[in-house]
Amino acid sequence: MDIHETQDLDACRRLRRVVFIEEQNVSEADEMDGRDAEAVHLLARDDGAPLGTARLFVKGELGKIGRVCVLAEARGRGLGAALIRASEAALAARGCTKAQLGAQCHAIPFYEKLGYTAFGPVYDDAGIPHRDMQKSL
């Protein structure tokens, strides 16, 4: 298993299509928001096969982690946590001191185990309840 920054946006978008559009019924318009070109993308592969991705934005000292997804057949093996740790490392390398993400509410315990703290109200994002979470890097 390896996780690296990538320019292979097609692979990242294919993973997001499967997980968010097909599995979670997010609309294509919500998922494919036109912001990929301004982001840093991470791609997790196993034996060359893309299994997960994350999208990062740097806003000064704040790094935003989003579009984190892992294919259903690869879940439960620690890949999601590894993607978050790799995201944090990539953000820290760019001078970020805090990481923030919008967690689907069912995933809040997962992020809490990784050191994130929820703040603010629950909000709707593409029909799915979310809550913002943050962690010092």
C-alpha cells in the first residue's frame, strides 16, 4: 500500500464517483465542483490499483482535507486513517498548523480517534449531515 501526491485526477475522480455519486447518491454537480485544479490530491494504491483518495486545500496556516474516500472492498484495513495521516503530513509540509475537514456525522468517531475535535452545528452537504472538525498539526 502506498499513498502519494498525484496528478492522476482521472483516478481520483473515478474513486469519488464510485463512493460519493454511486454509493452515497451525491449529485454529480455537487461532487465534481470544478475545484480539482487548485487542490493537492493524494492517491492510495495497492499493487498499482487505486483504492482511495483525498483532496487538500491550503489557506495560509489552515489546511482543508476533503473528498476522502476508500473503495468499499478496501475498507477496514486502516487505509482511511493512513490517508488522513498522509494528508496531515502534506499540509504540515506546506506550512499549515491546523487541519480542518467536514466530516459526515456517522464518521465523527473515526476522526475523533485521529485527534480531531468537532465544532459548530450540524449542516447539510449534498444531502448528508456533516460537522466541521479541526486538529492542530
